[in-house]
Amino acid sequence: MRLGVDFGGTKIEAALLDSNGEILARQRVPNPGNYSDAVQAVAHLTARIEQQTGKRAGAVGVAMPGSLSPVTGMVRNANSTWLNGKPFLEDLKVALARPVRVENDANCFALSEAVDGAAAGGRVVFGAIFGTGCGGGVVVDRKTIEGVNGVGGEWGHTPLPWARADETPVRDWCGRWQCLEQWVSGTGFKRWAGMSAREADQAAAAGDAKAIVALDHLADKIARCLAVVIDIIDPDVIVFGGGVSNVERLYPSVHGKLIAHVFSDVVKTKVVKNMHGDSSGVRGAAWLFTPEEAA
């Protein structure tokens, strides 16, 4: 049995998976939005799942915003800012009374899709999340790559490459300028396009020229961003997540624009939509432990 928890900004979801990745039970509760109550909410939620199924997992994986500092062990870089500076992993171990692993939610998304999702079969996988924010995760041989500084895949807080004259510098919530989050996330797109990605997709389907142009500009921005990723890790598959990933016209458009920016005469990298959708966070968290470790 594998038990995964997706610790989101507004909700906490837990799911119990069998060895084939099938979800046996899942439950979710609102995130209380304060640290001590949130830790207890994770404990109560996992207990309810195990009571419902009559099965107990030996370990629990948790997908969370931000990451753990390799120096202090404390949470950092979480947009749920009340988590920052807290010993989340250690407190969860105490509350759950078993082994726990925590991992950035974008890494968990990428892991879920790499193991048995849209990127299954790819040795090197990059997960790109375009939602309220923008995140990335790197998986190699079905293992997440956190890096020596614990920031592997923190793609959303790198600057927009080859910025154009009309892409006026914008300051991100993290204090940096021109973060990808301000340009290719759902929130970022709405800021500069004046409409949501869903609205643009619907309008473009009806032939609206403004929406068609806006989505073409978005595809160009995403292609520039991903070209840098390809130049560095050259993934087999790039899988999209988040609300913007539902805009189907982006996939052929982005792939077609990559060749103009990648330092190669060919781009074989597949650009695909996620298979597991909102379940990827909780599923990826469950995959953080091997079957032997999770027993």
C-alpha cells in the first residue's frame, strides 16, 4: 500500500494506492491555513483513509509547495507563506508516527506522470505546471531530482528568456524580476492578455482574432522557456499540468516553435498533456517510497 498526501494551498487530499497505482480510497479536507492545525489535518486525514480501507501504509509521501532547506530542514519558498521557516517534515513524522517524505508538488506531478502517466516510458521527464503559479519538476529513471541545494526544477522563478521589447520587466512575489510565473502561468497570462486561458481558448475556437494572437504569443513564450530546459537536460518528454494545460491548441503550437530556440537541428522531445490531472500530486507523493519502503 502507498499513501500519498497532496498538501495544497486551499485543500489537503490523501489517497491510498495499491502496488499497481490504482487509487483504493481518497478523501480531501479544506486546508485550515495555519501551521499547527494543518499538520493535525494531515494526521487526521490519513487516519480516516486507513480506517475506511482497513489498511495501514508503512510510510507516507507528501507533496507540498516550496522545498526544504538542506541546511536547516525548514520549509522555504512556499507561496503558502505560513509554512516557511517551519520544521514540516519533522512535525509530520511525529504526528503520523511513521516514515514520511516530503517533496515539492511540481516534482510529485512529474513523478506521477513519469511512472504511469503521459510520460511513462521516458527516461528523462520534465513536468511543467502552468496554474495559478508556474513550477517545474525533473525526473530521471523514475526518481525526482532535487539537487544539492534542493531546488532542482524550480523553473518558475527563472527569468523569461530572450525577452521582447513589449515584455516589460515585472517584479514577482518572490522579489525577482521577470520570473516565468509572471508570463506563462494562468495568472500571468490573464495579467498581460486580459482574459483567462479558458476564455481565450473558447474565444479562439469561435474565431476571435485577439484570442488567437494572445494564445500564439503564449505558445511562443512557453517555447522560449522550454528551449532552455531542453538545452540543459534534453528530456524525452515534457508534460504540461495546471489549468493552462487544458488549452489543446498549445501543444502543436509550442512544439512547432521549439526548433527556432533549441540549440539543435531537430527536436524529438514530446510535449504532452498530463494523464492524471488533479490526481498527479497525490499519486506522485505516494510514489516517493518504493514498494519495499512503503510496506
